[in-house]
Amino acid sequence: MTTRRSVLGLLGAAPAMVALPAAAETTETTKTAKAAKTKDVRSFERFLADQAAQDKFSGTVLLAHRGRPVLIRSHGMAYDSAHNTKDTIFCVASISKIFTAVAVAQLAQAGKLAFHDPLSRYLDGFPDKVTLHHLLTHTSGLGRPALGSGPPPTWQSFDEAMTGTLDLVRSTPPQFTPPGAEHRYSNDGYWVLGAVVAKVSGLSFFDYVREHVFRPAGMTRTDYYTKPQVLAAKDIAHPYWTQPSGARVDGTASPYFPYTNGPAGGVYSTVSDLLAFTRSYGKVLRRPFVDLITSGKVALPPASLPTQTNFYAYGHVDAIVADQRVFGHSGSGPGMANRLDVFPSADWVSIVLSNYDTSVDPIVAAAREAITG
């Protein structure tokens, strides 16, 4: 394991500011508004660089308007001999839940399941009163409250990981009853949803998402990469875990680095692929189902980021920030901190992918201010 605090400083990939093509201006008001927005984006760029200079950020950030990148910036190292770039692949952690929810919604759209179906209709050994809606909104009560202190299971395939996780969930008493009584975030619940997708579709969960979500969305460099693939790749960022001493170590050298984080957090992607996905909601789902899965279902307590309202939807968080709706998801864990924000009315997207576990909330807040200001 190697620490990196001594080698980072201001290291980063060559800047990549992608300017929108000039368009004919029709009014002075339009020119003024555009200039103000450019100023806001420049201010955000300086803030991001300062965060990296203080070794608080390593990763790639993208801001886009109407589907076109306005700013792409990369800082820090993907691993000891490679800088992060705009093409670096990061583990997006719980942003992965978006794709699991889309897979479930596709099957509902096709009439192959319904959101309020009981889980026991598809999988044996689970409580009858738990529904797919409960799993999608983290209100099922299913899942382990903690993952334990010992080394993770030594699974060596997606099938082993899926079967082993379901067995663990089945053997764990519900965290609360009845289902729907509480919102309690459950990664295990999304593994269970992955098993439902596999049961209903006749494909492995991972193959289903590759074929029916990633491919039609044009996500050419996105996949459920495994530990061996991460170790062998030259374009995948390694997660750098913060130690109690403050030093950071390469998490891929740890026995705690899992084979896969599966349907709950196992997607690896780039900022460009995630942007492509945000433009593809209408391709992978019909519009009413897009609205359904992204709109709030369960009120959440105040978040670490200021919001006017904050709800959990189906694999999405739905909020109002500065009188604008924002939906997407965060993703965090040892050596990773991410956020996907979609501003549908303003047609902006903000994507932050990091291979540090230092919170990116200040960067997310600054991006939101630049977009809504």
C-alpha cells in the first residue's frame, strides 16, 4: 500500500474546457445572462482547483447544458503512475442504483411485473408483505444493518456474489416491521431487486443491464467491472482510502476490496457516459415511467446539502434546490465520493466522480450554485 499525500499537490490532467459554439444573440438580455453564467462556471472552476490544491479532491467533474459539456476538469491521480483524465473510469458506487431502478421499471413498462407486487412472487424465502416498491424506496426493512468487521466473502463470480448476498439477506431478521414503516437505506435491498430482474427477464442481472440500459444509452465504457478487471486496467481509477492518520492508501490492495458491489454499487463509468445516460431516459423508458421513477415517494430528513425538499424516489433522490428541481443520486464508500445531479427544467447536468472518500458536498454545492445562481 502506498500513500499519496506527498505526490499530489496540484497534479491533474491537462485542463479541458469545452466551449459551446457561438450562437446568434437576439437580445442584450440573452448576452448578459450568458455572460453571467460563464462567470459562475469560471468561479466554480477556480473553487474546484482550490479543493484539489488542498488535496481534498481527486477525480473528474463535468458540467453540461442541453447535453453539451460546458466544463470538464480532472485532478489528481487514478493510481500511482496515471493521472485522472476526462476518460478515466470511476466506481460510481450508489449511483448504480439508478440503473437497477431503470431495469425494474423497464420490466414494469413491459407488463412483466408491477411495483406493488410482493417480493415472494418472484423469490422464495422472503416476507410476503415486502413489495418491490418497498425495496425501491428503502422501506422494506430487509438487509443487514452492518456488513460485519471480518474480511468480505471470497466470491469469485457474479453468480457467487448474487447467491451469497441473497442467502445473507434471507438469514438476517428484518430491521423493522411492518414494511413501509420506515425509510432505512439498504444496499442489500437493491441486490434483491437485481435478483428479481434476473428472475423475470431470464438473463443474469448484469447482462440484462448491459443489453437493455448501457447499450441503448450509448454508455460504451460503462460496466460492472470486477476486482481482477480493476487491477488489470489502465483506465480505471483505484479507490484511495483515508486512514485514521490522514494518509491515503490504494484500496485495491486490501482484502476488504470486494469482487463486485453488484446492483447496489458495482457500476464503473465515466463522466461522458453518465452524461449520455441523462440524455437517454426517453430511450430506455417511455416518458411516464421516467417521471415515475425520478419523482419523490418518501420524504427524507434534511440532507448534508441545503435543499428545500428532499425525497427518495425509485433509485433516485428528488429534491428542490433554489426553486429548481434536481434529481439524481450520490455514491460513496471507501475511496469514492460521487454525485449525479440533473436539473430538468434548466437542462443542466452536474457530475462529480472522485476516487477519494473525502466528501464532495462542497463541490456539489458550488456546482449547484453556479447552475441555479
